[in-house]
Amino acid sequence: MEEKNKRILGIHLGLVFAELFCASGFIFEFFRAYSGNTLSWAYVFEWPIFGAYCVYMWRKLLKDEREQGTSRKVLPLTRGDEALDAYNEYLRKIHNGSSNGGPDASTPSP
């Protein structure tokens, strides 16, 4: 249980670091844009988008981490498709070389 808490703490610290980085980038570019650098206005609007993406990933990582401990119901694969079985058999024959005159899988190689 302690390992899971360490991972969750790491996710939180990652968010704090990323948000501080995005906020400082926003402030830096804002003052550059305000002083006359017109290209920096694009970055002024870009840094909050990066910050929002960090929050999105933080929520997704936390959700995945919390769901990792719970068991999920896995549905079994059904094998009722004859066309798929025939195609797989065809691919198996090609792989073994039986369709182009090569040795068949049933014959031993020298």
C-alpha cells in the first residue's frame, strides 16, 4: 500500500512542478509581450493551455492509479467466426511456406 501512496504523491508533485513551470512561462512571456514583443502574445495564451493539459493528465493518472487496484471484469474472446479462422489458417500456411512449394509444417526439415 505504501508503494501506491508514493506513486500518488509523485503524481501530485509532478502537477505542482508542471503548474509552476507553466505559470512562470506565462508571467515571463506576458512581460515580454507587454514590453513590445508581439510574438510573445501567442505564448501568453499558449502557457495556460499547457497548464490545463497538465491538470487533465493529472486527473487521468490519478484515476488510472486508483483503478489499478480494483479488479476489472474481462470478457472472454469468442471463436465463432469461420472466415477469421480460415484466414488465420491461410496465414499459417504462408508462414510455413506450404503455399509456394516450400516444406510443409508436417514434414521435418533436414
